[in-house]
Amino acid sequence: MTNFERARDQAIVELNKEVAINDRGVMFNIVTREVMSSATFRTSFAHRTFAVGDKTYRTIDHWLESPHRREYKELVYEPQTTANAFNLYPGWGAKSKKGDIKPWVRLMDSIYGAGTPERKFAEQWNGYPIKHPGTKLNTARLVMSAAYGTGKTSETYALARVYGKENAVENLTQDELGSQFNPWADRKQLIVVQECLITRSNLLNKMKTLITHDSVTINRKNQPSYSIGTCANYIFQSNYPNAMRLPSGERRIHVFEMEGEGYKNDPAFWEEFYTWSDSEEGPAALRWHFEHLDYSGFNPFAAAPLTAAKCDMIEATASTTELWCAQLKADPTATLGGEFELATTTDLLRKARKALNNKNLTVSELRAALKSAGIRKAIPEKMNLDQPDGDDLDPWGRPKKRKRIEQVKFEGENHTFWVLKGNAAYTPAAIRERYQRIYRLKELKKPDGEWIQTDQEAR
């Protein structure tokens, strides 16, 4: 080994103590646990050099080309250690030690009511990711109250002390939630969105993705974006009764509305609570409590329990078409006036227009409301494609296009069929036979004046 190689390798070893890179070329500072752009890397470490004789060399130039640079296969944020990965998890905010949690119990009882199903669900939901670090629950919680100062934020304040301030966001705004830049989502276990009023469909869809997906792409201004695993769980807080515009079939959000004002006018309680939550002993005792809590009956991946508050919110924010489709889902016999298992878009459009006294109801509005209510198509859009005849390749060697059979031909016209009852799987032949013989809404096929719409439009 030459003097140059020896000096170069030693300089690379020293730089490896502070810098690493993953297989996608993303660099990060090991000491600060921050991701760096290429420009930041060069600026921050340009002064690192090594000398051989009377010549001086920049370490970063040789580090970037060296097979001995510190490199990880992936960048992760996990409370549990992952092999061959750089783990950005900084550790818990509180040690686990048995102790007094009476202020916590009093607060939770005042918000959810002692011994109620909602109280039990909130406690288990809060604690499960602490008992099982790294768990991303399949649900989020929305906590509402008409009054201010009732303790909603105090609950999440105490939870954030258990996780640690680096691992929690306590006051994310709705504007930040909807922004294209999301540094707040990086390396978090708990994210609290305050004063939410989420009614736009694009923001609702983004919110649902954040709740369920186990990875997130972090996008900072003027920084390289990168994907990282996430175990963030979300709590939404609001003083608005229409805080979210949820569809009737929504399964991810647990909605709770607080009654009364709790300890709003009890300053002695709040002094006791924040003294406890700001101490080392309080969060330590709360962590120990969650680690030893009974989680029987709690499924972290199940749908959120349906609450009266959620039903009220859905009804308050739904359109008349969505409410009609929700009734259709719940009781198709009463809604349509007969025992029907299948119906076409044409059938349902005419029936809905008449029931709602809305001749301007469009097919797209009805389709969206049917899907929102959880009413499925007899033949799904992304399944059941006809196989091409003969060879699968065309004369130019390209795969032949397959024909969608989402629609079924009936009496010379193509129709989309919707399943109103049961979970049976259907073939086009079975649909035609059952619709013709038993389930056809014959009274809807008759001309009915102003409610008529062409079959072509409704399909």
C-alpha cells in the first residue's frame, strides 16, 4: 500500500464516522441524523483534506468514488433495529417506569366518559403503538367538542411526551397537511392535526393515504425527495361539527364528540396535569401503563368502530344523492320498492331522479355516490378482461389489447350492473339470466315523462 492509499483510506474512515449514503445516492449526516443535498454535503465537508508529501487532496472527492464509503441499502425510521439500514429513530421521549397516572385517568374520563366503549377504544388506540413499537394502525381518530379548553390537546400533549418531541407533531395545520411539501411527515410516530375542517375530496384522499400507507415520500423545499417507511398514526381535533366530509362507507376514521366542558373551568386540575405531564415521572408512568395495558378486543388493522357522532357527521355533510345511496345500501327493498339483487345504472338513475325530485342528477354524480356508499359493480372495472383470440401477440410482436367487459349486453344495449344484495360473483351470462328472470326493475323501464334519459347517457 502506497503512502497516498494509506492517507486516503484513513481520511475516508474518518469521514465515514459522520456521513453515509444509500443505494439511491441520498446522503445523510450521521451525527445530526439529517438528510443532505449534494450541495450541502460538498459545502459542509469541503474543508476535509488529506496530504501526501507536498500535495493536498479533498477527501469528499475520493469518498464519493470509494468502495469503502459508508453505505446503507436503505434509509429507515423504525423503533426496532433493521439490518443493513441507517435507522433515523432517535429513541423514546420517556423511560418506562411504573408510577402515578391519576391525572391521565381523570382527563380521559372527562373527555370520553368513564367505562364507555369510546373510552376503551381511545385508550387502546393510544397505547397499542407504544406496546408494539413501530405499529401503524389502520385507523385514525377524530375528536370533536363544541367548547374550547376541554382537554383534547392535553391528551395528545401527554402522548407526545412519551414518544418524544422529535417523534411527534402536536399542532399540524390543515394547510400544512394539504401542502406539496411535507417535512412534518418525516420520522414521526404521532401526528396531531388541530382545528381541522376537511371537506375537499383531494385532501380527504390524501389524508386516507397518509393513514394507511406504510411509506411516505418526503418533499422539502430545495432538497432531494426520498421515500422512507412510516409508522405515524394520526389524531384529528376540531371544534366544528362538520369537521370532515366522510362517505357513508368510510372505515378508517373513528369519530368521537365530547359532551360537556370537562375540566375547562378547573385551573387546579390543569396545574396538576401539566406538572405531571412535564415531569420525567409522568410520561414514564404513562409509557409503562400502555406497555402493560390489556388490549383484548382491539384489532390494530380492523375498521374503526361506528359511533353515533360519525353517523351524525356523515348525514350532516352528505349530499342528497349520497344519502339516497346510503339508504339503498342499507335497505334496497324499501328504497326500490321490491326484492332486487341487481340493477343497471339506468334503473338507479331514474329511480334516484324521481325520489330526489332532481331531473338534473348526472350519471357521474350517481356513480360516485354509489361507490361512496359501498355499492359495488357486478363486474369490477379492474378485473375480468376478455382474453384475445388466438395468439397473445399481434403481427408486430406486441401484446394484444384486451377488451374490458365491465358492461354487459342486455336486449341489444350495454349496461353497467350494480349489486344491491349479497356478495356473489357474477359472469355476464349469469347477470343476463338473473336480471331478465327475477331482478329486473321492470317498472323503471317504462317511459315516465320528464324522468326519461337515454340508455346511452346512463350507461
